[in-house]
Amino acid sequence: MATSSKVRPRHLTRKELKQPDDFMVAAGRVRDFAEQHLWKLLAATVAVCVIALAIFAYHRHRVSVAEQASQQFYDGFQAFNAKDYKTAERRFLGVMTEYSGSEPAHLATFYSGLAYLAQKNWPQAIEMLSNYTSENGDRFLRQLALFDLGVAYEASGDLAQAAQNYSAAASIDGPASVNAKLAVAHLFELQGKRHDAIVTYQQLLADPQASGQREQVMAALARLMGQPAASASAVSAQPAAPAPASAGHKPAVQPNAAPSPASKAANH
């Protein structure tokens, strides 16, 4: 029969009891290091705190600047809605100058162009709206800016630039696409391009998005084709007759019979 052997506990000697264990030795070394390098530790701690405070202050400054820019833009926007265009103009220009590069400054460029447009200051409207469209931004606002740029160019007599901007606006799928196509057709009429005007109106008549302007489009086709408006839809699908080959023919519609730029701007 196997006998179990008992392990007797080992008794520490007096000498071993007097020796410090590893934990106490390590703690003592840390204490000695801290005492010797106290000022360095304090300096490092202060440096970290200063950096953290600087980052926090910078963040707070940026938040404060953004809030100030937004507030000033909002003040200009309220003046614009109240048709106080001079005050709106000053507010928007202030945002653009003081907070250049910010999102409120970008929007202020667009709305300052509208403020100039409302005051019939075509050169300034063209400058501001051109600046806005040259930068990246909201697709729908870009479309509206291109349309309004076309309005400003048309009002100033530059029909070629007006057509270019109307066409650019029409190429964007957005809230102003139908009005931009109508404006292109209107310019064709002003320029005596009867064939191009008819083709554009026919395209609009087949466009489901232009259902709200169907009567206006049918009336324009009837005017250009010399038929009553009721029968214009019956021939709208037929190819338009070629424009006269002779140059310098008179516009099919006189300028005073066409919608004014101001009325088009109010429609979008």
C-alpha cells in the first residue's frame, strides 16, 4: 500500500524575512526616480495640459467663428426676404469678407448675386453668380445660379451668354430645368430661330415634368406655327419646318411680348 508523503511548509529564515521583496524594491525605485525627476514630470504634465487647452481653445474659436458667420448670413437672408436688398447686400458682403472660405460665405455669394439681380444691377449680379458657379456647391443651388446668370446676361443684352447659361441649367435635373428649357426656347424666338424654338417647345410638350406649363408651351407652338392653340398639340409631334435660309429675318416674337427676365426669376 502506497503511503502519501506530506510536504512540509518551508520556513523562512530570519535573514530572508529582513530582505525586501521585489514589489517593495520596485516601488522604492519608482519613488526615487520621481523625487529625482519631479520637475521634469511636472513640466511634461503642464506641457500636455497646455496643448490640450490650446486644442480646446482652437475648437471653441472655430465654433464661435462659424456661429458668427451663420448669424450674419441669417441677418442678410432676413433682409433679403423683406426686400431690403441694400441691407442684404451689405450683410452678405460682410460675410464674404470676414469669413472667406466658410460655407456661409459661399452661400452669401449666391444671395448677393440675387440681391444685385433684384436691383437690376446686371454687372454685379453676373460677377457674383459667376463666382458662385465657379465653385463646388449644392447641385440645385448651382442650377438656380446658372438660370439667374442667364437672366442677368439676357437683361444686359448678351443673348449668347444667356443661352449658354440657360442650357447649362437645363442640363441639370432639378427644380429649374423646365424653366431653363422654356428660357432657351424663348431666346430662340428672340433671335428669330423659329425652327429651333419649335423643336424645343415640342420637346417640352413631351416632357412629363413640364405638364404644369403645357398651356404655355401649346400657346407658343400655336404662335410659331400660325395655328390656334387648341390644334397645336395635334401637330406638335410633326417635324418643325426648316428655318428660312436668308439671314437677318425678324424675330417671330417681339421682345415686349416675351416674359421679362424679372418675371422668370420670380417663377423659380
